[in-house]
Amino acid sequence: MEELEEKIVLKDLLETKQYTKLRQCVTDWNVADIASFMEELEPEEMFKVFRILPKDLAADVFSYLEVDNQQSIIVSLSDKEAAGIINNLMADDAADLMEEMPASVVKRLLTNASPEVRRDINHLLRYPEDSAGSLMTVEYVDLKENLTVEQAIARIRKVGLDSETINICYVLDPQRKLVGTVALRYLLLSEGDEIIGDIMHENVIAINTMMDQEEVAKQFKKYDFISMPVVDNENRLVGIITVDDIVDIMEEETTEDMEKMAAIVPSDKVYMKTTVWETFKKRIPWLLLLMVSATFTSAILTSFEDALGVCTVLVAFIPMLMDTGGNAGGQASVTIIRGLSLGEITYSDVFKVLWKEIRVSLICGVTLAIANFAKLMLFDRVGLMVALVVCLTLVLAVLMAMVVGCMLPIGAKRLGFDPAVMASPFITTIVDALSLLAYFRVASLLLHI
């Protein structure tokens, strides 16, 4: 409530053109809150607020804005102002910005950026998208192993302001190979004449520049670090990745998996920034594919048309059987896909997973069958044999659904495909067909139709 009131006050100051007072109020805020406030304004008002910010603060706020707003602001600035923003951004943020900008804007920005910034940006842009190299920043504190603690602290004071973090310093040999790390707190607690090589931590866990961003996130989760060094194939330190970048990656990867599981082509834009036509193009390919694949279900129904004519009551329970099977398969697949993504399940666990899902499916299926049998007899008033057909099929449908739901993602992972693609869309289609086949086979055996 307090934040809302503050935003109202700021908007009043903006509308009444009290820019000096607005500047004083805004500069007391956290940069993320300033960016959030600016995102709520009309473009012209957003430009006004951005222009009254102090230069250093403006660069920090800029890195928190949405890409569309960043592009609008950059285009509206003079070459000198734009260069000031780029030069004050962390190299990884600047590289991310360049990847989203039109070529003409990128050329203009790089032309006006300082040589050091231009070098760092070009260095980051050469790595494949979604690799550790494209995520890292080159602003870090490196130390030589023959420095004393006093000399190391002096170096941190010299370069620390331009570094992403100074909590961990990276120790390099003369060939710039990573040989150790030392935490700032150890430097502060050590004697000034101690040698860095004697107090550094030598067992360093590093990330290769070509590692996929999803694997990078897993490394951060496994080791619970706030930053990790990035090295090339010769173990030379080329950058670091900090946990704030990993939070963004985890959100991006989770969103992508959710979209794939819902049969949507992943998009790098937020929903409100995506046009109707773009949304249509993301959804229609899978809808067409699944519509075609659903013809198997229609073919099965057609082949048993005579049986349905003899016992029409069977038709009423088809939706329930298909929906229950689809839901059971979806539950199993989501659990397995999540386990695969977290590294909790591997291909070697396939038989353990299968055996577990079979037992779970039988317990679930029998429980559902008992509940459904009571409903059929007490409320629907169907014949005993029809109730048995429906309930037995229900057990089989849940069993097949959970088996398919667990095996498809594992199989996809083994073949090198994304397990998320094998989630509810394909599973539902397969389970629907299997449930119908089981239904009519059971009905043929018990009802002799």
C-alpha cells in the first residue's frame, strides 16, 4: 500500500513538472523499483523520468527495463548519451541488449562505445546463444598467486567498482589459467604479508564456455554458489556467471518447458507483448498435428460402430475413460519430466520408474474403479456387466496411461529429444486410443458384442 501511494506521489510530481523534486524522490528508491515504476508510465513520461536520473543510476535502471523499452530509450538518446549508458552497463547486460537490437542500432552503439566495452561485447557475442559464454560477464577481480594479501586488497580497491562482484576473487597463473579462488572475507581476516597462493582454495569448480545454460543452472543449484568462473578448453578464465543471471535462466527454462508441455512453440516474448498473429503462429502447428493424430481415435470408434449400436450405453462412458486416462498420463509425465530436468532420474532408472508407476497405477486404478462401480450401480442404474466393463477398463486405462506417461519422456531423453515435448499432448492422444481399444475389447469379451 505504501509503495502504491509513493507511485501516486511520483506521478503527480511528473504531471506537475516538478522534476527536481521528482529526481530527489526517485533516487532514494531501489533500481528495480524505479524500473518497475517507469514500466507503468506512457513512453513520453518514461523518457522524461529516465532523463532526469543521474548517469550512473540511469545505467543501472536501464538494465532492469524490458527489451522493448530499452530499445525505445536508446533510439531516443543522442550518440553521446547512448554511449554513456552502454559504457556504464555490465558487459553481459550490454551484450544481451545488442542481441535484441536491430543491426543499425547495434552498429551505432558499438561505434560510440569505448574500446574496452566494444571489445568485451564482441567477445561475448561470439558465443552461441544459451551457452555459458553468452551469459557470463568479463567484469571480475583476478589476482596473481604471488601477490600478498595487502597487494590483493589494493587491487580490489582499484578494480572492484567496475566488477560484477568482489565476494570471490579468482587466482590466475602467468598463462591466465585458473588455479584457485579466495573469498574477500579471508583476505580481510588474513595478515597483510601472507601470500595469496598459500591461502587460496585450490579445488575450483568451473564452467566451460560452451555449457548449455540449463546445465549451468543445475551447477549453481548443486553447489549453492552465488557466482561461478567460466573457463575455455585450456582452463583459462574468460568470465564469471552470477546467480542473478541464473534466476532469469531458470524462469526462462521453466516457461519454455511449460509451453512445450502445453503444445505451444516456445516464445521469448512475454504474453502481453506478443501480437495475436504471433500467438497464432506459435499454437497452430501443434494443434494441426494433434488434430491429425486424433484421427486414430476416430478410426477406432468407427471400427466398433456395430458394437456401439448393440449396446449404446457404452457411449456414455467414453469421455470419462479418456479423460481419466489422459489425466493419469499427464500426472506421471509431469513428475518424470521434472525429475529428468533436475537430474533426479536417468535412463538407468527406467525399470525402477516403470515398476513404481505400475504399482501406483494399479492402486489408483482400483480405487477409481471401486468408486466408479458404486456410482454406476447406485446412481446410473446400469447393468452389472456394463459396470464391470467400465470399471475394468478404467483400471487398464490408468495403468496404460501411467506407463506411457513415464516411458515416453525417458525414451525421448534417451534419443536426444526434449522430454517436455512428449508431455500431455502426445500422451493424451496415445492414451485415448489405447483406452478405447481396451474398452471395446473388454466389452466384446464380457458382453459378447
